[in-house]
Amino acid sequence: MVVSSLSFSSPILSKKLNLPLKPSCSTCYWPTIIASSKDSSLDEQKNCKRRSLLIGVGASSLLPTKLLLAQEKPANYDEFVDLEDGYSYYYPSDWREFDFRGHDSAFKDRYLQLQNVRLSFIPTDKTDIHDMGPIEMVVANLVKHVYSTPTQVPDVFDMQERTTDGKTYYTFEYTLTSPNFSRAAFATIAVGNGRYYTLVVGANERRWRRVRNQLKVVADSFKVLDI
């Protein structure tokens, strides 16, 4: 495994993905970015239309051999595999599936609904997440213009890049703070199969310290499968 890291303090000034940087101005506001790291590894790595399989419920014989030979999932997690839409990820075993508008799949804690994971994708003509731009620009754009509302203050605490089975993933940790509520989350994004995938797993910030490591497993488990 080759690991490198970088730190920076300059704000990112691009308003949209794939657009040139714009000059700084006194009215521009971008999320505070605390740290960034880069991680690469050579290890073996439609709600209504979905034909998805849950590992461990009698469907394992239908899965590709490559998946069955993959690293064993951690205890107390199940694996969600969508062969039709080309992705998989782990989620805590006691979570339950639910419908989340605009997302292809989602699971939540049985008692804490804001503690959840959801995945969505949109079409793209890109072939790799690097085609979207440098990790710093892509993450800043998402947190500021997609994930947050005008009343929320976004902060990014860490960014990681990994390569698994020839596919590159950006994973980052962030918070969205509003006057009455704060949420913390991990997001992992990737490009494949003509799709731009986004997985977000998070919780109320007050519980973040207790559940952070558990939810990081979910974020790091996301994989794009060839279809």
C-alpha cells in the first residue's frame, strides 16, 4: 500500500464541477477544509426496478465468484449488492431498508432515523472520478452547493482517495451546522458504468463520536461493480 498525504488551507473557488476557478472575492464563501489525505491500495478488493441481493439470505450462490472471494465482511454488518445497477456496500446488521426520495437504496437505524446510509447515482459521460476534477475542488463543490442549504455552515475534516480493483474513490468527512441542528457524515463518490455514484452515511453530530468508526466502515466498503 502506498500512502501519501497533503494539507492545505486555501479555499476552493470553483462554483460548479468542470468549470474553471473564479477569482476570489469578499462575498465568496467556501467550506472550511481541515485536512486532506490520499490513500491508494492494490489489495483485492430505481427503488422499484432494483433487483438487489443481500449477502447471507440464501442468495450467495447467484453472486459472481469474485464477490464471494472478496475479503470477509466485518462482524455485525450485512452487505447490500445491486447487480443491476452495479454497486455494493456494508451496513450495520440491525439497520432496516427504507425509501429515501431520489435514492436507489437506503438503510437506517431502527430507532434513530437520522442515522442512515443512502446511495444515489446520475448519468455521466465521465469514465473515472478524476475526470470530475481534483479531490479538493470536487469535495468543496459538493459540500457547499449540493449537500448544504443556505442556512448551514459546512466544514470538511478529511479527504481520502483510494483505488480498489482499478476503480478510484473519493471519501470525505464533513459537517453541516445550522442554528438548531448539526449533522456529520462520510460521503464516498465514484464513477463507473456511465454513472456518477454517491454514498452518504451520517448521523446527528451529537452522536458522531460514538458512531463515527462504525459508519466509516460503511463509507469505505462502497464498491462499483461492472455491469
